[in-house]
Amino acid sequence: MPSSPGRSGRPPIFSTARGSQPGAFGPVEWALLAGVALIWGSSYLLIEIGLEALAPAVVAWVRLTLGLLVIACLPAARRPVDRADRRRITVLALVWTSFPFLLSPISQQHIDSALAGMINSLIPIFAASIAMVFLRTVPGIRQKSGLVLGLVGAISLGLPAASESSAAAWGVWLAVVAAVFYGLGLNLAVPLQQRYGGPAVMARVLGISSVVTAPFAVAGLGDSAWEAGPVLAVTVLGVVNTGVAFLLMLVLAGRVGPTRAGVAIYFIPIVAILLGTVFRSEIVLPIQWIGTAVVLIGAWLTSRREF
């Protein structure tokens, strides 16, 4: 059962909801899923290019601000939000875009884009696990098997890189923490999206995150050089991979729920690996290919049904 409403008649801040479209995916859901997977799969390569000249916090702030400008152009972004939900949106901004957007580029200073994409295949596992807690459900045998496989796959992904150096281990841990935040944010976003629509929620989320990350960006300006290639990469990262993709993901999560929306994440590591190996000559070890497959199977089992 979903979390019970508080005194205001609304669910508590840390809560989620089921999707409004519990049936099989239709053309709209598949289109949203494909768009998110293809766009977000390229994020890790764009971050890596951006880091060639820009500090991690600058990368985070620029993408947040540009994403905000894109969504703010939509009339639906100006839809009013009840005062009671402002705290929930603030918490969502912190856990879904502020913290992970700062952590991801820092982690990619120590690990390559392909590995970052592989680690983010854990997001559906975390999203489903958190949904079980919020919805107070006991996982079935499929979900339990999926969670175990996800853990085994995660170890296979991160262990080779983490054993290379303490810096690489730090990068892996930061990427995992960012994935946990993304899974939590995906759950928190669902009831807000269903109540106000994607543009209204994301405009406020990105606006808050832009303010939160601004001091870190100012501190990183001295370590940044505004070179054309990295600036262009971060511009695309902000306009398309943040503004457009987060809006698509929020709409998808509102329609199908946080667990099934995580299916889009299944395809992200595949895109990230292909782009990293083709454009950056990054090396993916056989055990990491196996680990990615194991994580994806685990994620698929975990999200086989709505809870």
C-alpha cells in the first residue's frame, strides 16, 4: 500500500505512487523510453569532454541552468504549485539533480565514461528497492532474485576499476552514490508529476538546483577554461540531456510508475559503452561486459511487475 497521507491530506515527503497507466507499454511509453535511453546514454561522453576544460561543478551548474531555460519556455512550467508541496519539490531537487549532478562529473575525473554508464545501470535496482519500502510491499521471488543479481553485477563492474587505485575506487563509489540518489529521486518525482505535470515540477527542481550548485561553480571558475569543444559538449548536455530528457523521464515515470520507468535505464549503459569505445577508445574488460549483462537481467527481473 502507498504511504498514508499526512495531516495536510498529502503523502509524506519521502513517498511515491503507482503509475497512471498500469497496462502494457503503448507507442507513447515506448517513444518516451527510447528518447530517454538514447539521450541519457550520451551524457557520460559529453561530461567527459566537458571535463577537459571545465571544473566538475561548472559542468553541473551549466547543464542545470541551460536545462532550466529550456523548460521555462514552456507555458505549462508556470503552473502554480501548492505551498504544501514546495518542501517536497525542494527535497526532490536536492536528491535528483543537485547532489548527483555534482557527484557524477567528480566521479568521471577518476573513471571513464563507459564505466560510469555501466554503474548507472544500477538505477532501476535502487529505484525498485526504494519503491518497495515506500509502497510497503514484500518482494516476490523474481524481485529478490533481481536484487541479488544486481548486487553481483555491481561488484563485477566496480571491482576491476576500484582495485587499480584509490582514486578509481573513489570514482566508483561516487558513481554508485549518484545512482542511489537518482533512484530515490525517481520515486519522489512520481506523485508530484501526476499532480502538476512534468514542466511545472522540473522547472522548479532545476531552478532550485541551479541556485544550490552556483557557489560550487563560482569556486570552480578559476580551474576552468572556456574552450569551444568542452563548452559545446556541456551546452548539449544542458539543453538536450537535461532540459529535454528529464522532462521525458518525468512524464514516463508519471505514466508507468518509478519501477517500470527504470526500464529506460537498461539501455543507457549500452549507449554509453558504444560511445566511449568508439569516440574515446575506452577499454571495457570482459568481466565488466558480463557484469553489465547481470545487472540488466537483475533490473529486468526486479521491474517485471508493478508492486
